[in-house]
Amino acid sequence: MSILSNGDKSEFTGLKDAFGRVLLLVNTQGGIEYCNENLIFKESAATKFSLDQDNHWRRYTDIQSYPLSSSTEQQLAEDLQIALHQSQLDLAAQAIFDFDSHEISAIEMLLRWEHPHLGFINPLKIIEMAVDNQLLFKIAAFVIRRTIEFILPNLAQCTAIKFAINLNLPQITDANLITHLLGLIDDSGLDRCMFIFESTETHSLPISTTAAAEHFNRIRSQGISIAMDDFGAGYSTLDYLNNFDVDLIKLDRSLVTDIESNPRKLDTLLTLVRLCKRLGVIPVIEGIENQHQHQLIAESGISGILVQGYLYARPVSLCSFSWHNLAMSDVA
């Protein structure tokens, strides 16, 4: 452990890894100021660590909602703008597989930011700051440009693969932004049909349902596929299903967790899969992490679905991405 200064003469207790990257910052009151997404630590009842807990471990994502101090928030927001200008942001790729053929059907492009002092910043935090600082337009454009840069030299391997770009509802319903993104795709010479725009259903609509449905239809008419992400995690699942025409529905990982020990959850998941297929929408089951979950889905006998999860492929930074050994045959 070492004492780190945050630049305004207040002190944090910090933990660094062997490479000098900050893993954890705790303020003088014991509150968590920052925690690297790769860190695993003992469960604690509040924002303070307790050393006498049972040997249960939770990932950083379980505490990411703890607020940063206002000064840290402001500095991060400023750093994000610098990161956009200095190309410090990057993408990671996670493959999505056809459950029947075991071939890659799509690749989801995931935003990543390795802060020079704080390490990797959680993607949800990046988008939150982008919303607060009017950076959504620039970030979406960056993601499209970086994806195009990745596709062009790998075009021979990408002919049958779509690339999924995450856009929140304020982004996907911004007509000017969509026009700009389509222009970037067209200027690259790539076919628009290679792209999927993923929109989460966990956030409230910035416009009326009718207007949003018109935006979705307009995007689809331009040759872009639309996926509804995090389906089942929000409060408007059936409303979205009834009002929006989409090409894919990504069933949230929360619907998959514990299906091997909870028959009711498994029934719920498979019922939603069948509903998607009945509506002519391709279901994507997210968050498959073990062989048992894979086997339960296989035993359902449902065909024509896509799957995504750590069991098949973890997110890999584009600079480390390899087309070799990307198959799910070893778990079939």
C-alpha cells in the first residue's frame, strides 16, 4: 500500500499492481474513490473494507455505483475530453456465435479507456460522463471510425460477420448523429449491412415512443440492423417489444445467471427466446459462462439463436485480437 496525492493536497490510500497501475483509491474516511475493473476483493457491508468477512469474493462491478468525489469527477471529465483528442480511447471485441453452426455471427465492439493514472475506467462511467459533458456525439463517431479501421485490413475474414456498435437511446434517436455515422460508413466503402446498432432498453426514452419507433424504422430502412440490448433488465420490456421493430433482441445476462440451479429462471429464459422467434426477431442469449448453462440451452432444442459469453470468448482489445481459435466447437 502507498499514499497517493490526487493533486489538491488531499490524500488517498492507494493500491498499485506490479506495473505501477492504480487498482484502488480509498479516501481518509474509508470511502472508495476509485477501483480498477480488474480488481477482485473481499465483500464489505458498506464503502469500507472489512478483513473479517467470510471468504466470499466479488468483482469491482458490484461496487461501481459508489460515487466519486466532485473533484475526481471533474478531473475525469476533463481527462475524457483529452482522451478523445489524443486517441487514448480504444475498443475491445467480443465474438457472438451462431449456436447451431458454431461460427462467428457478429462481433460486439466495446469501449475501453485506460486512464494514464487510474487504469481502466468502467465503460458505464465513460458514458455517464459523456452524457453530462455533451460528448455522446464524439464518442459514437470515434467508435465507428475505430471499428472501420479494424475492419478494412481484415475484410477477407469479415465478409459474413456483422459488427455491433453500442448506442444509448439519446444517441440512437439523434437524427444528426445517425446521419453522421452513416456518412462515415459510406465514406469507408463498407456496406451498411455489416453494422448493427445496439440500443439498451434500460434507460428512459428521451422522446415519445412513436417518435423513437420512427427513428428505428428509418435506421433499418438505411440498411443498418438494430438490436435491443439488455432486454429483460429494465422496466419496459414488453412495451419495447410491442412498439419497436428490431432485428435482434439481446437477452440480458441476468436472465441466464443461475439457470442451472433455478428451473423457473430457465423456463423464463426459454419462453422469451421462443417469443422472440415467434415475432421474427433473432434472440441473442448473453452472459453464458459455464458448460452447464450451455448444455441446458442445447437440450431445449431451440435453433436459430445466437450466444455470447465468457464461456465462448472474452472481450479482447483490438490490438491483441486474433482470428485464430475463435470457435465454440470445444464446448459443443
